[in-house]
Amino acid sequence: MENADNRQIRLHVIHLGQDDPSKCTAMRLKRAGVVDFSYNERRGILLDPFSPRALSRTDKEIVAKEGIVAVDASWKVLERDFMRIKWNNSKRRSLPLLIAANPTNYGRPYNLSTAEALASSLYITGYAEQAREIMAHFKWGDTFFALNTRYLELYSMAKDSHEIISLQSKIINSKL
């Protein structure tokens, strides 16, 4: 269900500059004016793959008011970098199981690019149109939705984080 007033959700990226700039999805989104790079931003939902709490539609109000913050970092040192980010723990959220479509991590579960993570967050919290707009900046954007729309639809209908985690378990165990 799309936001009735069609406002764009604010998207911020904490860019750590660890990846090849020519492959960096956050840089492409910044050049397109879709995201802001924020180093002092401390508002919004922080996408944190180590958070025990999954992003769900119950986060829609916070997302609408404060936005979404992604960290653009290398997967190789991600855990170390997340330990250093000071953030309100009640606003850290992980994303559930999704499959990467980006050329670097194609087919790998969980290893999403920054663009894929932001688009997934928007989709799950009810902003599917804005999610599609983000992925339209990448030639593999449609592939991301081809691989994940079924899961994204299920996650976006889940009532809360616990239900998302339950759905993820069923997907992992091939019961969905």
C-alpha cells in the first residue's frame, strides 16, 4: 500500500568509502539526487544487519517522519564498522532474507547493495513505488524485483518484526 500523500521518504547513507567507486550503488544514487550522504545524521531507522529486530510495516511512521539510513561499507569489515556507529538501539533494524541481484553479489542471500537495501526497506514499509524508482537507476534493478517480489510482498504484509522473522524461517526451510 503506497503512501497516500506520495511524499518521498528521506534516504540517507553513511558512506565509508570502502568499495570500488565505479561499482558503488550509493554513489550512483547520490549523483542522481536520490540519497544524501550523512555523517552526523542520527535520526531515522538505521539498517543494521546485526540487529535482532527486523524492519516491518510497524516502522512506517518512523520511516515517514525521520527516513531510512543505510551504511555503505564493505561486507568484509561490516561487523567491525557497525560496532562503531552510535545509534539509538530502538531504531536499528535488520532486513529479512532477500537475494542480491547486483553484479558483485548476484544470487547471494542477504548480501544486498546499498541500493537494494534501501529499496527493500521502502517496499517493506509500504513505499513500493519509491523502491522501484530507486532500482530503476540500475540495469539489474528489474532482476532484483524478479528475484524478490514474492518475499517483499509477504514481508510487507507481515504485522510486525516477529512475523517477518517467522516468514524468513519458513522461507529458509522452503515451506513458502
